[in-house]
Amino acid sequence: MKRNTRTTFLLFFTLALVSSVAVSAQDAPPKLTSAQWQADVRFLGDELPKRHRDAFARMKRDEYEAAVKALYARTPSLSEDEVLVGMMRIVAMIKDGHTNIIPREYFRSGVFPVKFYVFSDGIFVQKASPEYGEMVGGRVVKIGAMTAEDAFKVVGQAAFADNEMGVKAIVPAMLTVPEVLAGSKVITDKTKLELVVETAGKQKTLEIRPTATLDDIIQTTPSTWADAANKGKLPLYLKDPNNLYWYEYLKDQKIVYIQHNGIANKDDEPVADFYKRVMAFIEANPILLDGKIMLTHYSADLLFSEEARARFVEPNLDEIPRHPKPE
């Protein structure tokens, strides 16, 4: 049967979130009927298993097919945002950080200018635009109509990730997208987000407007934004996050700290050459590794993708000489 609308999504076999900005009215996608949305759901359900190398390695076929069938049946009663999130959840079932749906054309309300971070004791505001600077460093108690924890869980159902660490990294950005929040029933009004933030034991409610872009959240945060980090005392892992790969020798501890931040080669030093240089340094200097090789920090996509880590970094570490801990 010939379709009267092209599928409005692409399956991206990539890892990084694609940047998105508010879409102007003339660029907005066409309004689809329920039947057209159902056609997209069916297309997604049919094509994902065909295009993925091993779609059912981490999910059961019957559960996947049941989810597709349920979304198809519910689509006529859902909002556009709910259908979008429903499709994102189906793709997330595959538990593959390289496979995702990013409906960029439909993220047209802007993005809330706040950057969240998940710590062991809760979700905190790491950065925010200047007008909301008072909440930076505070623990988030409520996001929209839900507790912070519940909002994280419900939005996390649509997060494309290999593992728990990937979910923790991706969901904070998703919590700033009005369409994702509305499609997850965290908010009902996409023009504002009500946050309850606790600072120094006191709670305060703030109303946030979506004045930012996704670039502000996932790429380079504007220098004017308030930042909870103490610039003079940043931990080592935050020293140079934009450098693809680098190392530093911690002489007092006899440790080589290696940070690898992305799947790419530098123009002036490919990955293989970088690890040869690391190996040569380790061979020439006293290193305490207790007979084991440990890459101290995987950042960005490497940290969240087991496949990328295994294929891109670890083979280079196999040749690093072992230096047993001396007695």
C-alpha cells in the first residue's frame, strides 16, 4: 500500500544527542492525522528489527511486538507529544545507545535553560541561565507535576542507552525538552516548567521558561550561565572535557590518568599513536597498577557505550605493560 506521508523520523545509529533548536513556524512539520501517526508506528515496528544487527539481544521479541501493538491502538487518543515519546520508548527498549529516535522537527518549543546532574543523593541543578541562578547547586524536589525521582523514571523510559550510566547521562538533558516532558505527562503547559528546588534546607518554587536551545545543554553551555562548580577546584575528570583524549601523570600516586572523550581521531595524533605514547610513558615511569590496567575515566559516548568502549579503546590497552605492585 502506498503511503501518503513519509515517515517523519529517522533511526539514528549514532550515539550523541543531535543538537536541536526551536523550529520556526514555517519550518514546522505538517500536522499528521491519527492514521498517519499509526502508519509511522507500524513502519517503526516493522523496520527496526530489520535494520538493527541484533535487535533482540537485550529485549524479548514478544514484549517489543506487544509495545508496538499497544502504541498503535492508543495513538488516536494520544497527543502528538505522547505519540513521539511512545515511539522513543519503543526504540529505547533495544537498550542500544547507538539506536535512537530524535524527532528534531517536533522539538519546537525551545528548551528550559537549566542543566541537571544526577548525584548519589539526588538530582541537582548544575547550571542555569542567569535569571535562574539562585537555584544553581540546589537539589531538585519536584519537576512539573512529579517528584524529581518519578520524573526521572518516567522520562528515562525513553532514554536510548546501553546501561544505567547512559540513562543517568541522557535523562537530565531530556528533562529540559518541553515536548518530552509533555509526552511523559510531567507537564501540561510547554511554555513553562515549575521546579521546586531545595537549597540550604529551604525549598523554593521557580517557574522556568523555555528560552534555551539543546546546544546549550548538551554542547557548550553559555559562559553567562551560573555554574555550581568551583572553577578553582575542579576535579581532574573535569579538567579538559573537550579534549578528545589526554593523560596526566599523578607522580605522588604513581598513577597515569587517561581520559578518552569521544569516538574520533585527532588530526595531529590518531588514537593508536596516542596510546603508543601512553605505553611508552608507562614503560619509562614507575606506575602502581597492582597487576591490572585500568582506564581511569571514560567520558561522553565511550562511558555510556559498552560496544564503543570495547572496540575503540580497550584493544589499545591490551599492549600496555603490566607493572605489578611491589611488595
